[in-house]
Amino acid sequence: MSHLMVVREAEFNELKTQTGATAGNLSAQIGKLQEAGYIDVVKTYKGNYPLTICKLTTAGIAAFEAFYENLKTYFL
């Protein structure tokens, strides 16, 4: 989510690289974020290869900002 807060949308492989997660783990996390309405997932093709793009939703932005505000209270 933090990477998407900066770029707003990213390809699956970019997220995999940024997070260091395995493909299976990242897929599971994406599924949960999509279920929660925090990201939209677009499946398409780039050339002959499948391409998954994750886009942050307004609900996802609001949830991350709330999480960040709550997190700051732990360090004050």
C-alpha cells in the first residue's frame, strides 16, 4: 500500500520487486486488498504476456491515511 500511495498504480512485477514478496504471497495480499475495496485490479496483456495492474482507490487512500495517523500516536 505504501508504494501505491506514491505511484497510485503499479504493475504486479513492480510491486513484487518493491515489496520483496513472493508471487503467491503478493497475489494473496492483492486479493484481500481488492476485497476490502482498497485497490482495483486490471488484468490485461502487454504484447503476448498477461499484465496485472493494481490501482489505489479513494477508499484505499483514506484507509492508509487513517492507519498512518494511528501509527503516529504510538511514537508520540
